[in-house]
Amino acid sequence: MEYFVQQLVNGLTLGSIYGMIAIGYTMVYGIIGMINFAHGDIFMLGGFAALIVFLLLTTFMAGVPVVLALLLMMIVGMLTAALWNWTIERVAYRPLRGSFRLAPLITAIGMSIVLSNFIQVTQGPRNKPIPPLVSSVYELFGISISLKQIVIVVITAILLSVFWYIVNRTPLGRAQRATEQDSKMAALLGVDVDRTISVTFIMGAALAAVAGTMYLMYYGVVVFTDGFAPGVKAFTAAVLGGIGSLPGAVLGGLLIGLIESLWSAYFTIDYKDVATFSILAIVLIFKPSGILGRPEVEKV
Amino acid sequence: MTAPLLNVRGVETYYGNIRALNGVDVEVHRGEIVSLIGANGAGKSTLMMTICGKPQARSGSISFEGQDITRLPTHEIARLRIAQSPEGRRIFPRMTVLENLQMGASLDNLKHFKDDVEKVFTLFPRLKERQAQRGGTLSGGEQQMLSIGRALMARPKLLLLDEPSLGLAPLIIKGIFEAIKKLNKQEGLTVFLVEQNAFGALKLSDRGYVMVNGRVTMSGTGKDLLANPEVRAAYLEGGRH
């Protein structure tokens, strides 16, 4: 029983990270109907930005409080990732809007390769470790919960609440939802559709960068290929939850995290990715619209 | 005569290689109700959308309050206070009625929202009952009201209405036409409307245009067009049941 609850805790932590990444996939899909395959690499890039901030801090400001360090890592990561994602949309995706459906998809895969190779060339191909930032572990009814797990879940909860508030309660969010539902009508009402799409890329990237920082803190290592597996899993989470649905992305992320950790705990860890992607395949076959997604309606 | 509020000159619009508008000239003056009638596929809705820059005219010019808007992006045209209730109504289906109206008022950041929404609710009491309901669950008539209401929320200088009577019961059509007339009389709202219901539209309008195959073939006061035998034969006699 304790073992099971332990795995639940681990799964929720991992799932929080996937959920934060998945939101970026699902929002961009909702608003322009494309899968931004470079999003996973934006997550990895956010992790690298956080790593560089950490190294700078320990070099030049030894003894900086951990909370401040984490905050700076997240903020710089968010800004860097947002700038990159904004640029990618501006130069690579926007000119292809209205082009045939495959064009932006292929470009997105291209951008993914560009980003990971850029990091490989500029940061080197090896694993980049950092020492543990927060290492306290609490024992609770025989379950060990580490402080970093708590930090991850709490930060995820806070950010998702902020995000939910922006999307559902602010003029910006209303413009985003209007653009998602009918971009032509939104423009007729004075919404700058291009700008709204840019903001969506920026918001998605910021969340991914926080996820990247959390990932770095959790595993203590980041490498240029890290955009791929977590990226594809977060994409799976978005599809599982129902692509285009924000609560779906979070739910999907948590489920994927749980599946992964429970599978690793009770079956073979080597096959955990197989389990995850089998679920993607099964969902696509039996419920293409996902758990909380709505059935595809042809837009006229 | 003073310069027109909206001036469309020699506009040609294409969908790919197909020419939908072929040298259209239309003008709308401040305080007027002008209607555009014509058969299905004549290009009426295309003209409405071309005025809003979606699609943009390939040649010719469109000016509003003396400013050339032919090449402006759609959202900037909207910000000049040209509001449209477009073909197909285009209600945001997963937003509530109230949110749809808020979208209409977003140019002023909801500054006048409270007052204006009351006006819309007075005009269309049904919307008040339905305000918390999602747009996609409304009936066709309710969506039509919402679409017009949403356009009014922008405090437009020019209101473009694309077939406000489409799919509505005669009694509701009468109500909507009366509402348009009232807004025009009391607030001096300028209205340019497209209608299949030629009789109702011309009766309501100061002036009218007849469009055939992407061209304006006739124009005149509403009264003259109603009396014109050609117009009667083509658009009125058949459709007055």
C-alpha cells in the first residue's frame, strides 16, 4: 500500500511537469490548428536557460538563497523560451498560415531539429548536471515526499490557477477564446488575431520553461535531447485529455505521469515509454477526441 | 451633398481566379439606411466582407469618413467603428451570450458595457433570459438577435447587416426591422444591409442598390425601386408570400 502511494506521489510530480508542457501544445492547437513540434525543445531550452542562470549565480553570487535562485532561474527561463517561441512563430509559422496543412507541421519538425542542434552546438552534447537545489525529504506514514516534489506540485498549481484566470476572466483570454472559436469573426470585432496568436505562443513557452526548470531540479541533469521524450509525452497527454482543452491537458499530463510511474513500479521500467505510447495509440483509435475533448466539428 | 460616410468605388474582389465583384460603386451617407438586394450568389455578402477587408479588394477603393481603408487589416477597420453582423451570424459557440456581447464591446474595453447591454436587452428581451447560455445552444432566431446585438455593442458609426431576417419568423423579422428603424431615427445610426427579403428591406430603406452577378445594376430611393417594374418582377412578386 505504501509502495503504491509512493508511486502515486512520484507520478503526480512527473504528471505536473507533463501537464505544464501539454498546455502549450493544446493552446496552440486550439488557436491555429497546428501541432507545434518544437514545443518540447522550447521546454528543453527553458531548462538550459535555468541551468545557465544557476551556474552564473553559483559563480558570481555564492550563497544566494535557494528560493531566489529558483525564482531567477524560472523567470530567465520563461523570458528566453518566450522570446524563442515568439520568434519561431513569427518567422517560421506565420508566413505559412493559410498554406496547405502539412506545411506548418513539417516546418515545426524542422524547428524542433534546429533548436536541439543549436543547443547541442552551443552547449555541448553531454549531460549537464547540477547539484541538488532542495534536498530535504519528509517521511509521512512510511511515504517519503521530497521537498522538490512539493515545490513542483505547488508551483504547478499556482501557475495553472493564474493561467486559468487569464484565459477565462481577462479581456486577453476572451480574445484568445474568440480567436480559437472563429478567428474571422474575432477580427471583425477588432481583435488583432496575429497578436493574439503571438501571445498564445509566449504563454505556452513560459509554462514550458517553468516545466523545464522543474525537470532540471527534479532530475538534476539536462541534455540537448531532453526536448524529445518529455515533449512527445506531453503531446500524448494533450491528445489523451482532448487536444484543444486546457483542463484536458492537465488531466492528461497527470494520467501520463501516473501511468509511467506505476508501470515502472509494477512492470519493467524498460517498457515505460512503450506503455505510454501504446496509450496514445489506443486513445487515437477508440476516442480520437480524448477524455475532455469535443468531437471534431467541421467548420464552415 | 456632403462626402459619403462609406464610399465604395470600382471594387473588384476575387476568390482565387473567380471574380466575385466586378467594379462595384456604392455610397452610404451618414444617417441613412441603405439596402443591397439581389439573388443568391450575386456577391452581396462578398461586398460586406470586402468592406471589412476579408477578402481585400484586388482593385478599386473603399473609404470611410474620407480615410482610405482598402488595404487596412480587418481589426483596424473594426476599430474605426464599422461593425458587422455577418452572413451565418458567426456566434462564438462556446461562449455565453453575455461573453459574446462582451466581445462586441471589447473596443472600448467594456467601458460602456453596463449601459449598452441594457439597451440590447431592451431591444431583444429574449437575450436577457438567455444571457448565461452558450451561444451554440441558441436557436437560429436568437443567434440572429445576438449577432445584431453584438455588433451594436461596438457603438458603430456604420452597421453592416448581412441578411438580418434570414431564418426568422415573420413576426420577429418585423421586430428586427422596427428595431433598426428605431436606432436609425433615435440615434442616427447609419445602416447598410443586405437582404433577400427585398420588400421589407426597401420599405425600410432611404435608398437601395440592386446587385446582379457582382455588379450594381440599379440604384435609387427605396420607394422608386419598390415601384420599378423590373425590380418587382425579379425580386418582389416571387418572394412576397
